Amino acid sequence: MRVVVIGSNGFIGTNLLQYLSSRQIEVIACDEREPIKQIMGVTYHKIMGNGIACYKHILKEGDYIILLKWKGVPVSDIKERFELYQNNIVDTMLLMDLCVENRVKKIFFASSGGAVYGDKEVFPIDEQQKTQPISEYGIQKLMIEDYLRYISRVSQVSAVSLRIANPYGPYQPPFGGQGIIATFLASCLQGKEVEIWGDGNCLRDYLYIDDLCECIYRCICQDIAEGVYNVGSGTGTSILQICEIISEVAGRELHKTLRSAYGAQVKNNVLDPSKIEQQIGWKCRISMNEGVDRMCRGWNGTGFVG
């Protein structure tokens, strides 16, 4: 089994490389960025320029492809629109065409469970609910989901879109515009005040990175059927609850200020993961308290790396 991770050197990718390689899977890492951490047993490829041509010599028939490569966050500046569409839509479509040309076995796309559904009144949200994204980030994720659905229909390549909740854990950088737990935990450890957009009661679905890595591993090993799957805990946690958990774990108060909510913010989002549980027997096992505690102990209050 040969797994190619595209966009491998970020937070999710670093943890995934570590997880897969520890299970004796041949892992190929592709990224334009330098690795956060060099994982033993992993073959690294530095992708230069737009990188599409590089993949002609990397992809092989029968590969499993995990597509993590993405630019932007749900609140990205509208001025970045052209660059984001070029990277996230055009380049990804060209890359997927190469996957078809090289006859890879299956593509796993890291979609967003938080961004594609939009505001809903009924929770948890299952895959049958209508997608109504309220950000360009969510729109772009859906565009790639649709293109992968098309690829599955017209070629021999199978495609799976994983609508992932909010992952957190080691190697997640704080203060980057995404990853509230990392930013709030780092702020608490450094004695900084945090800003909360809204009243702090909006619910989100969070999962510790080890749970996500196990899910992807099972999807590969059990050759999950093509389609769309939610990957989340099925439990909603408010921002104020996160603050309480972080304060408890860190042993110090997290100071906070409330601000007006921004327009692209989804009010509540909790995913129903029962479909993927039925398919591969996976479910989230690590509680929020345990996950934050692992993250805090891994950082040791300094460095904010792993």
C-alpha cells in the first residue's frame, strides 16, 4: 500500500504522516513548505512553483491520495480571491486530472464540515442536509467535492470527501487565523487576552487529531466506499466551554473580551458521524478535556510546536 499525502507539511499532515508511517505504510509526502518535523520512514518531495508537473513523476497506479493542500481560511480577505481560486480550484482540478491519468486507486479530499453546511437549525447535521455555505472558503470546498464526484462517475478513480469538523492537537500553530483551541491555549499559557466574536455560546464540533488520523487510516485500510462522510465527534462545545476547559487544564485564568460576530461566521455546527461509523466502525474517542491536556503537556508552555 502506497499513500501520497499532498499538502503534507502542515498541522494535519504532520500528524498523519507520523500516524501512517508508524503502521508500516509506505508514505510519500508532497508540499512546497518545509516539514514541521521530519518523520522517519517518510519519503519527502519538495514541490516547486505551481508544482503540477512534479506530480507526473510522483503519482503511480494504485496509489491512495490524501489531498490536504489548501490555502485560505473561512475569513480570508476577499482581495485574495483570485490567488485562492487559482490554488484551490484550478490547480486542484489539474492535479486530480493527473490522478486519473496515472490511474490512482482512490482520492481522499479534506473538505470542511464546518463551512459547507452553513447555518442549520437541526443538530447534529447529517450528510443529507442541504449545503448552504456562507463563505467563499465553503463554496470552494464544495466545488472540489463536486469535481471529485464527477471524476468518480467518468473514470475508474474512486473519490471520498471527508467533511471534517475542527481538529486540534500537536503541531497546530496558534495565532494563525484558524484553530481556536491552539490560539486560546497559547494565549492562556502566555497570559494574553483573547477576543471572542459573538456571545461565546455558538456550538462547534471538535476532534483531537489522533482521532482524525485513525479515521483516515481506517478509510484506507478498509477501502471505504466512495461518497461524502462527516468526520466529527457528534458533540457541540461552546467557545465559553472551551475557555473553561483550557483554564482548568492550564491551571490559570484565560482572560477574554467579547466582540461583535463577523458576517461569515456560522452560528452553530455539530456533525452527525453515524454514516462513517456504520461504514468503518470509527468514532471519536478522545474527550475535549483529555485532548487539551495532551496538547498542553506536549507544548510544556513553550515553543507551541508538538
